[in-house]
Amino acid sequence: MNFPKKLIREGRVKLFIPDPDHFRDSSGHFDPAYLPVFYNSRMVFCRDVSILAIQAFQKLKNHEISICDPLTATGVRGLRYAAEVDGVKNIVINDKNPVAVQLAIENLKMNKLNSKIHVECMDARLLFYLYALSKRRFDVIDLDPFGSPAPFIEAAIYGLKDGGMLCLTATDMAVLCGLYPKVCLRRYGSIPLRVAFCYELAIRIVAGYLAKKAAGLDFSIKILLSHGTDHYIRIYSMLERNSSKANYTLKNLGYIYYCSNCGYRQLTCSFLPQSHEKCPYCNSKLLIGGPLWCKEIVDKDFAEAMFNLLWEKKLDNLPILSHFLEIILGEADGPPTFYVIDKLTSRLKVSPPPINQFIDRLKSLGFFASRTHFHPKGVRTNAPINKIYDVLSSKKIQ
Ligand SMILES: C[S@@+](CC[C@H](N)C(=O)[O-])C[C@H]1O[C@@H](n2cnc3c(N)ncnc32)[C@H](O)[C@@H]1O
Ligand SMILES: [Zn+2]
């Protein structure tokens, strides 16, 4: 490993990472992709959330669990799960890049975690098939790839125990948010939309893809938690081998119909798209996106269990995590999709009201209304679009 390294601390582990100062481009710019072994400090929050989710899952299962971190890079996820999650029996970390594996081994020795962690160096998909063949399937698999998790999902399902949890990250946001619709169609079999709430649609597209792959192998999926943060989305789901439940899972797929003129949208569960052609409010032609997951993207009980672990886990990001989970819990019972108020007020040519005042007004009219973790100016509500415009233009909140 002939590159300069830097010693850092993340959570309860120490880590050698490639020294970022030695991997800048000629203009001094740094990107984690320039490193010989990937490490992104912007993902610490994501890994903190993973600690809470895996711990909540372990408590739910009420037995010791096995975890696979198949795209490990520096080993950070596997190491943190070994050091910070209780009730872990064993962890397998893997990377196809031998340089990454060498660094991960160095890191695991430094943290004296050799007894709990086993290291492999192969294609992640091969690892899933080999472990399935030798009946060493995992309770938890954490897919954290460059870009899209799609190439790994089917093999990961083979590697997962019945009732296991699949955690996945997607960072191909330009594709999922509609900049390259043909790539999205090819990769996920779904048409994306370029809308202000596209991170939520991205979760729904990837979850829909996972549901279809799982159903093909007789598994149902239940989404435990999902979030869209920074430059990525993350989904935690539980898979159960049950063909009748798998049939039911497919009923959770549908399409979104969206009016780019007034912001009207409707998400409908149906296997085939329906002929909603015109917006019922302004008569414009509707855009259609999907197929995608049209049901809950957060299980409130699971999110609550994560919230209850916050103080026990003593994570560095505690105030941010607590705020984040509070917002997630507040929006968990809400309808799909949210509105970004600035977009609506600019259509009306009025100035945006304080967000909490707007939410209170909608609630006082008997509607569901909450903030959303997806956007600082986002509001999740079941109020119809004409009612939302009425409230925004009324003197009461101006
Ligand atoms: C985004 S990085 C993982 C980051 C890491 N999980 C973390 O939290 O810092 C993706 C890693 O997957 C590895 N990789 C890519 N394709 C792979 C494959 N088919 N099998 C195994 N490893 C692979 C890369 O070498 C890279 O180290
Ligand atoms: Zn319309």
C-alpha cells in the first residue's frame, strides 16, 4: 500500500484512510473518488443512521445477528457495526479491490476486531452466492456501492436469510431524478420525473425495483425506513420468503400522475398505468412516472425504535440525528409526496409564509400537514392543490 495515509476517528473506531491532501487535482479540488481506497466523510451521518437501524433490527429479531458489508472499501461500516451494535455474532467485510482489503485488514487489526470480522476479496455477487450455497446467509446485508445498487440486488437477495434486512444506498441521483430518463428506464425499469420531490420518487423507484426483484424470487418486502439526504438515498427493508405475501407486495407498485403547470399530483397503485390524461384543476396534460413503490416508505414503529436508541448509542451527531428522526416520525403517517412552498408561492407571485404557520393553517382546516426531512421548505399534506393555493394566497398567513 504505497500511498500516504491519515489516521482518523469515526464513531468508536480508529481508521487509516488515504490522506485526502495527497489526492487533489491540479486545481486543488478533492473528490473521494480520487482516493485509491474510497472514504467519504460526508457519509458519517448515513453510517450513524445505519447503526441505529441495524441495532433496532437486532432488537426486533431478539437474537444475535450476522452482517455482511460486501462493498467495504476502508472497512468502516463493518468495523463500526462490530464496535457499536450489540448482539452481533459475526461480520463479513469484502471488496473486490485488493488494496482496499489490505487497508481494511490493517484497520481491523488496529481496532482489535479480528475475532468478530472475517475478510473476503471477491466480487460481492459471487460472495452472496457462495455464502448462500454453504448455508451461511446473512441477517443483514448493507449494499453501499458507487452509484446504483441495481447490479447487486438480485444476488444480495440470495445471500440474505428469510426475514433478513437489506440496507441499500443509491447515489445515482441524476438518473433517478430524471436527468437521464433512458438510463433510469434501463437500470430500474421505471420512468423518473424531474420534480422538486424527486428524492422521494427516487426512493420509490428503487424500492419498486427491489420489490419486483424480490417478488421474482418469492420474497415480499417491507420498508422499515428510508431517507434522502445530501447526495444519496438510503432504504432499509425486511424481506420475507412467502409467495402469497410476494404477490401482495406487487400490489404496492403503481404510477404517479403529475401536472407541471399547477403541481397537482396523484399516486395510484395499479399494475398497469391508467389513462389520467388531463389535470383535474387546470386541464394541462399530465406527466406519468413509474412504476414505483406507492405505499409507506417509513414504518413508524421501526423509526420510533431507532429514536429510542439514540441516547444509548452515544453517537457524535446526536442533535442532528434526533432532529432528523423527529421529522421522519412526524411525516411517517402522511400521504406520498410533498410540496416545496417557494415553488407554489412563486406561481402565485406572493411571498412564502413561515413554514410552521402554513402547516398549522392546513391542520386547522382538518388536513394532515407536516414538514419533511427531504427539503427544508417542504410540506407533506393531503390538502388538495386548490386548497393549498387558497391558503397561500389568503391574507391570514400573508
Ligand atoms: C462507495 S465504496 C464503499 C464505501 C464504504 N461502504 C463506506 O461506507 O465508506 C464502493 C466499494 O465497492 C467496491 N466494489 C465495486 N464493485 C464491486 C464488486 N462488484 N464487488 C465487490 N466490491 C466492489 C469498490 O472497490 C469500493 O471500495
Ligand atoms: Zn394542473
